[in-house]
Amino acid sequence: MASFRERLHEIVFEADTPAGKAFDVVLLFAIVLSILVVMLESVASINAAYGKEFGIAEWFFTIIFTLEYVIRVAIIKRPLKYIVSFYGLVDLLSVLPTYIGLFVSGAESLLILRSLRLLRVFRVMKLTRYLSEANVLGKALVSSRRKIMVFLLAVVMVTIIMGTLMFMIEGGVPDSGFTSIPRSIYWAIVTLTTVGYGDISPITTVGQIVASIIMILGYAIIAVPTGIVTAELAKPPVIANTQNCSYCGEEDHLDNAKYCHSCGEGFK
């Protein structure tokens, strides 16, 4: 029984064997098809013509993902860690709305039910498990998180200062739109990010000069986080394998690792 459990863990959680790769490919196609069903179902004309078929397809994919979730929980030695992990929560959210729909009924609940059904788009997050490039980008973002947080803090400070300054300049001008400091900070954010809705704009010459400075500053600010992440991506990648610890579910082990770097469990 222990040997069967280990074999099943290797197929479900890893991709070192043909069976494991086949499992991932089948699940990948199921995820893509289920997302397509969710999207087509939101089109009123298509849903009116094929609503019954969409319902059958939804339950088909829900059962598949439920079995996958139950198997993952059953074969790992520390199921709670998987359940509260990122992928565990995504797997749960991808099937939960369909089951909740069985108990939520009535005209007054239709909007709530529709919102719950829209949570099925969390299945798109399951795709990241199979994209190595997404993992590389994710690691780069995690590695640069401190620098990005410091940068965002600096941006927040700039927007507060600029917003307050614009309120002092434009606040007394009729119909300028700068009616309060929070609204002026909103304008500073929109301008600094080069979005430019145009719902608020400075009228005075001094205000327009300050706005021009913020616009130019916005282009420089956009380049900073890109450079931080790019620097992390340019670093030589750490070679990793697909080993997934059967005890704690930890991933991203070094190549040829014999033991889990988190709990010390040995690999078979």
C-alpha cells in the first residue's frame, strides 16, 4: 500500500516519469477546456443555445478536478499544508462554486450564485503549475520583492506630496476638480502612472507646470520596477528538478537532491 501511494504521488505531483507527464498533459487540456466553457457560458446568445451542454461539461470538469484534489490530499503525508498552500486553495476554489450552487437557489440569490460561478476562472491559475517560464518570473518577483516594496513606498510618498501640492495650488480655483487632498492624490496617481483619465485637470499655469513634471516623472517611475525584475531574470538560473516532497509537499529542490530542503524527508 505504501509503495502504491508513493507511485501515485510520483504521478500526480511530479513529472519525471511518462505516467506523470501524461497525467499533467491530460489535466492541462482539462483546465484549458474548462476555462473555455466558462468563457463561452458568459456569452448570452451561446449560453441560450447550449446551456444544457455547458451544464454537463461543467459537472464533468468539476468531477475531474474534485478527484484530482481528493487524490492530492490523500496521498501527501501532511495534507493540511497542501490544503492551505497557494495551489491547494486554487484547486479548491476551482470546484467549490459548483457545489455551493447546489445549495444556493431562489430568485433573490441569482446574483450571489452568478458571482460564485465566476470564481471558476481560478482554474486559469492552475496553469501556472505547468509553465516553467511562469515559475522563473515568479521567483524573480519574489527575489526582488524588497526592492519593489521600497520603490512602491517611494511612489506613494511622491503621490501624497504631489497631490497635496496640487490641492494647495488648484484647490481655490472654481471648477478645477481639486476639491480635497484625497481627490488630488487620486489625480496624482492617474497622472504619475500615465493613465490620464482627464476627469480632473489643472487650470492655473503653476498647476500645469507641476503636472508636466509629474508626467515626465511618470515615465521614469515605470522603468524602475522593470529594471529591478529584469536584473533578477538576468541572473543565472538555479537548476531545479520536479521532485515534490511526499511529506510536506515542498517543491523547487536542487537537481539531484536526495532529501527535502524543508523537512529533511528522503526521496525514493
